[in-house]
Amino acid sequence: MFLLTLLQLSKAQNPCVITVPPNPLSEKGLATPWEVTGCDQTNTGQTSFVQGAIFDPNTKTISIYNPLMINKGTKPAVAPTPVKLPPGAVVGLWIGSNSAAVHLTGAGVKEGNCVNGLGNSDFGQMSFCNADKFFQAAKVVQSTALGKDAKGRDCPTVRDFAIIDQDQSDNVDTQYLIVGKQLAQNTAANRKKLKGATEVDNGSDNALLGLVQNAIGCKPFTAPDLADNSNPTRALPLNELQAAQQQKAPVALVPLNDPMTLLNGKTSVTKTNLYRANVLQNNINKADDGTLAKYCKNFLDIAPNFIIGYQDLLAKGPTPDPAVGNSLGTFMCGRLNTTWNNNGGLDCAGTLNIPTPIDLVTDANGVVTSCSLAKATGNKTGANNNTGNNNAGNKKTGKTGKNKKTGKTGNTGNTGNLTGNTGNTGNTGNVNVNNNNDKQILSELASLVQQMAGLLQNA
């Protein structure tokens, strides 16, 4: 009864409805606030964001301009900065959210070549406007060299298996300022004018990449922010462009099992390819078949050793979310375990029949305080990091979008892992999933619990 009630509630969840202004790719459209209904832009757990990039075909350069998004019926705390586009400019827009789902509407959707998903199946937290056309034009721009980190490894990109999670290449680097029930672009001038304003950012892999780069001695690929006196800034399109040009094999590309590319709970090559096109990734093909097994194998080979091997540096970085880990390093451990398992993740554990590769130590509140490569316990093992299940329970890491939160958070799992039909044992026993329908129900339940936890945290 409890399960059915939760699932009914999850079906009733409505997305944040975002009205795209007329001609959103024009100078006037970029400087016109987008309007939101169904969610509260001043609630940091629900805030949605727009990231804009402008390609100048004459100079072969990219600049960034992030339009403002406000609650319908309100006015900006400060009017958006006007922008001047170069002749022949190609503009792309990426929409991300701290809420569970967004849906674009209004005349600007067609005028801006916007896409919510495939047909009536939206992506969820992401939408795009002219992003594929932008990348086709801007891919001639050469990104800055990755360089080496403090330990001599190539600096990571957003397509490094050390960085990705269950829904890679999602959400944006845009930040806004919140003052009461109003918002403004996050610029130096606005921060000076709106003293005491709250900075809110979009929980994302892109923002996490920036924190990791800072912690291990790497520099990001930046471009001038036209709303902020051309100060250098990071952005999703810059990250994807650099990754496309410089990430060495194995390269993490959006898999068929990415939650945002599922179609009625099933994998879809067409929907996955549509998402990929808007983040400069090739279509599913024979060499890159998008299968979960290959994706999980690469994740297993790279992520655990990187995260544990860099704990000395990552521990000095700020945690994206104190509810998940007490440092950047412990946060990434909790995030990895969630991605690996079935309670909000990809279920690599069930796919490869290999338990979680990292052991967590948590405090009384379920916050990860330390982590290590899991020790072999006699379970069936695979290529690397032969382990038993984590005895401390897993942290479910959904999007939070808290003030200054750039990662994912959710509920603590103190009663063992949800696993596939291999029946690996956790601390207090597993829930065995023996068919696809059960897996889908549990996945939806986990998603709902994640949303409810976010609402409780922001209450």
C-alpha cells in the first residue's frame, strides 16, 4: 500500500514549466527573463537555470551569456545586462534545474529551436535550444590544453570516467543571485549592489568538474562572460568541447541507460542520440554501442582508483553537499556508490555482478566521513576492486541545488543495497529484484524518495 501510494504521488509530480521569451537567440531575447511556474525560483532546491554560448564565426571565438530565469509575476532584482551579438553569431542555450524536471513552453520554443526530449518523453532536468547547431558551428574552436594534475595524470574532463555519474553531461555552470523573492544575474556589479544576496548554482557534473580541477591543480577552459564585464567563466558547452577534443580513451558518453534518455522506462537509441547531439557527442554506433556493461566496466576500472588515490588532495576541497560527505573526496565516494548501485544509480552492481567497489564510513547522520577501496569478501568478483557490499549503507545522491551546492544528495541507505538478482548481501540484507517490472518500480520509488527528501530539506 505504501509503495503504491508513493508511486501514485510520483506520477503526479509536475515539472517546472518555463516560458521561453520570443526570439530567445536574439539580443533582445537573451536579455529578456525566462518565466517559471510550478516551481519556486527562490527555493534553491527547485531553481532552474539557463546557460548561453555565442560563437563568432568571424573571430572563431566563443563567449558566454547566461539569461536570467525568474518566477512568473515577479521582476528581476536587477535588470539583465544587455548583450551585443557579433554578425552571423550562432547562439546555443542549455537549461538545467535543481528540480526533478523542466518543460519549455511558449512561442520561443519554436523560434529558438528548443527541444524538451523525444515527442512527449522529456529528458527531465535538461532541455536545449539550438545547442546542436551551436556545436556544429563552434567545434572549430580549439580548447585550451588539459595539462597535468598535481600527480602527473592528465587533467580530467567532463567525459572522464573519474568524473561521471548515473546521468553525465547534465546541468549547467550558471549561477544566480537571490534577494527575497527576486533574482538577478550573478555578476560582480550585482554582487556589489545586492549585498547579502544568496548565490545559487545548479547541482551538476560540470560544477563538480570545476571543484575537482581546483583541488588537484588543473585549470578550466573558460570564455568571457558578456553579462559580467567579460570576466572569464566556465560553461557546459566549453567543457563538452574540450572533452570532445582532448579526452583520451576510454571516453564516457551518455549511455542508453541514462535516466534522462529512457523512453517509457526502456532504453531508446533515438532519444539517447538526441540528447547526445545537444552535448556534442556522436550517435550510438557499432564501436560505441551505448551498453551499460561496457560503461560500468570502464567506470569500475577508473573511478574508484582515482577517487581513493586522490583523497589527500580531494579532502582539502569543499564538499558540494555536507549532507553527503564532509569533504569533496568523501562526497565523491558517496556519489560513486550511488551511481554503482540500483537505489538511484545505474545498477552496475547487478549488471556486472560486482558489489560496490568502495567502502564508506558514515557518521550518525549518514554523512560519509572516510572511504577506502573495498576489501575482497569472497563474493563473485570482476576485473578490478573485488569487493563485498558496503556495510555502512549507501547515500542516495540525487540533485539538490542547495545554496552553493554543486553535487547530488538524497537519502541514506542504512539497510543494505538494492541489487540485481545476484543477491549479494549488504549489512542487513538485500531486496532482490528478479524482473524488469520490479526494477522499474523500485527505480521510480527511489526517485520519489529523493524528491521528497529534497522537499523536506528545503522546508
